[in-house]
Amino acid sequence: MNKPEITFREMRSQERIEVRSNVQVLDQQTGRTLGNLVNYSEDGMMITGSCPIEENRIFQVELVFGDPSTPPIELGIESLWTQSNPELERHWTGFYIIGISPEARRRLEALNAPDQ
């Protein structure tokens, strides 16, 4: 009897929400842009960028929006995994959200609301 194949999406414990706008992830300690937010869930996020990020690193970051009138969202994250494509010079990193205020969480959850 063959086991049914389980897709990566089905293995996730939480729904990922794709980000429809350009949101940069900025390391508050170094001022370096880590990459762009791809998707997020209640407990995590994925970003893509041109530089690799080591696993098991903790960052205090700001999510910076293209509209300068929108204040950044601040949160603490820990890198869990990374995957690179050298041909495209792209690196994807998954993070666990380890610190976020209730207001920042509300704003994060509202990213893809119709008025955003």
C-alpha cells in the first residue's frame, strides 16, 4: 500500500499569508536590510534576500513599508532555516517570532487587509 504524499504546505501547522506589498526587514542593531517579507503566520515569517542568514540567530527587526507615512512594525525573530539558490543569488530564511507587542501583532495581521 502506498502512502499518500503530503505536501510541504500540508505539513505546516499554521496558514501562511502571502504579502502583497514590498515590506523590507531591517536589522535594528546593524541597520542592514535582511531582505523582503514573503509571508507570515501567527508564529513565524519567511523573507528573501541577496545575502544568506545563519540559522539560530536572534534579531530585533523593523518591518519597513514603502509608504514613509506608515510606521514600521518592530519585533524579535529567530532564524530557523535557510535555503539558497546560488544561480539566482537569492536566499530564503524562515523565522520564529519570539517577541511582538499586541499592537505590532494587530498591524502585522492587517497587512493584507483591503485598505492596506
